[in-house]
Amino acid sequence: MRTTLIITILCISSTLFAQLSPDITSWIINTDGDTGYDGIETNVQQVQFSDYNVYISCTCIPGYDIGPWIANPNIPVNQNFVYKITRTPEQNTGTLVETPMGHTGVWSNGVSIFNAKDGMSFENEGIWNQNAVVVEGISFDDCLGHPAPNGEYHHHLNPTCLYDDENTSDHAPIIGYAFDGFPIYGAYGYTNVDGTGGISRMESSYQLRSISVRTSLPDGTVLSASQYGPEVSVSYPLGYYIEDHEFIAESGDLDEHNGRFCITTEYPEGIYAYFVTLDETGEAEYPYTLGPDYYGLVQAGNTGPMSGHNTISETVETYVSIGEIEGESIKMLLYPNPASYYLYVYIEPSYNNNLSSKITDLSGNIIQTKENMQPGITYTFDLQNVNSGIYFIHISDENINGIQKIIVTK
């Protein structure tokens, strides 16, 4: 079985491997038909790509448990999305594009990213726009998501069940892509943009304004009395509205789009990247994900009413991440795979604690080991000194074991 599989892998086109990059390999692909909420298949069903675009087919249902949603009558339904992400993102040097209502990007598990707004404003004037994290937070489930009226499950903020957001020692993984094609990382990155200085929490440069009355906007615009918002109070605390925040350049690590150009583990030559933002206590910090404007150019087809159902009209290849190859199944997620410098491993939370792992080469030589791995947590394996090739990760305890293939490309 293993010999046959290895021969098959070695016959895969070298041209295909040359085209692989994080925008293709960072997705959590459902290779086993696993189902989640209401029996709907979870995560990403298919990744297809050309030289210029990658297409993500997904249901918008994650692989982790979701619900219940207090004071929210909506229920998730299969969205059958096909998102189109450019593989050649570039800065928008013209008029910036606002992140819209509805999806603004897609998490690596195929769940939608929404911006900070909830679609409502004070007296419906569109001047003082409600902050969804503050106003709708009661309806978020334990994974900080909830369904929209159309059944689209989504996160306005850090998707805490998607990755280990308490890991302060390692650079966070790519956890999604914005619709301008730039990656979105978790909350921790290299302190310095050149990839040095250790690991730090990426701080937003948006701050709460020092106001007690809402008579002007963050850009200094003075409003007429009919446009005033409610005074800051217990009922309308500071932060209740998006306009309670102002951008103060260089007060944090990130720019007005909540990103920066930097060296990352997946882009060693540098990339513009967004980060989700948390405060020092681990609570979400405005603007939470990307926005309020995109950094890059945005393709048509992903934003606006009825969007996210792109038709593929170019020649594409399908990316296949080969999963379990032997042993009694331990369900785990490996990403990215193929990997270059780091591999992230997530074990589904239905197993016993204190699992052991080892990475071996084709000859069975042990390359790395890790003990006391806990289900439900993402672990990082450093592959910087591992040569290109095919390896296997073994995870086991005294009762159960599982093996998956790893491809390392440099």
C-alpha cells in the first residue's frame, strides 16, 4: 500500500509542484466527506488553480462544532460558494475599495469573513454605524461566529477555533485570504517586518477616540445637530459605533488596512499581509480582520449581492492534498501541505490527551519528535532544516495511531 502510494506521488508532475504556493496549499480541504452542522460537508471541498487565479469551492460550514446562537433566529445553510482569489495581488494606488457588507474574504476552512459593521446605524442615517462585535456579540457561539439571515455562517473577528490563538511563541499561520488576494494571518507575527526580533502580538493602529459626545467624525468632519449620534453612555458605550475609532499612524504595528508588508514563514521574500488583531487580554481589537478598506485591487464576482458563485472559464488544475494512508484513523489537519519552512498540525478534539508524534523520512529515519500533544490545539513543526522530499507524520498513543504524508518543497 505504502509503496504504491509513494510511486504515485513521485510521478506527480514537477511542473505542478513548481506552481504550488501558499494561496493554493493553505486551505483546509475535506478529503473524507466529513460533515458538520445539519449534515453539511465541512471546510473546503475543492481547490482549483491556474497561473493567475485559485478557485475555492466551499459550503461555508467549518469542521468544528458551531452554535447555539443566542437571540439569533438564523440557521446555517450550505452556500455552495466558489470564490475566485487572484494569485498576482497588487496594491491599489487609485481610489480605495471599502470592505463591503457580506463577505470580504474567506477563512482557510471556507467560512466567510465579514467586516466590523452589522448593517444598522443610528436612526438609519448611515453616519453612526453599529459595531457588530459589540452589538451582536451576544449571538456569537463559542467559536465567535454566527449565521446571517441568508444562512451564511461567518466571523466578524478572530476565528478562535480555526487556529491556536494562544500560541505566543510562533508566527501565526495563514488563516485566510482577502478578496484582493493578500493573505490573512493570525494574531502573532515577527516583531520586525524583516522577519527578526522574535514574536509579537500585532497591534492595531486604530484607537478609541477621546469623546463623550458624537458630534464629529474621525476625519474631523463636524456634523450638523441632526447628524449627531447618541452621547456616550452605558446604553451606547464608546466603541458601540465604528466611528468611535480613529486611525493613528504608527501607534500600532499595522496600517489603516490592518496589515503591513513583511517577511512571513510562507513568504520568505515578503508579502503584504493582513492580521487579525487582539488586545493584551486576548479580546478582539478593532478593525478585527481586514479593513475598513482593502489594500489591493479587488476582482469582480466575490463581493456584493448574490456574489461568491464564480464560473470557472479558464483551464485549471485541481490541487489534491493526499491524507491518511494507513493505521486506525486519527483525524488531523496539516497545513500548508506541501510545506516549505513550517508545518501546522491540528488534531481533532475527540481523542485522548498526551499524544506522541514523530516525522520520518521514506527510510523510516526519525527527523523530529514531539510529545504530549493535546487534541484541539495547533502545533508548529519547524522544517527550515529539512530537505525537500516526502515524509510521514505519525501520531499515536497506546490505543490508536494515524499517519499522514508530508511533502516538503524548498
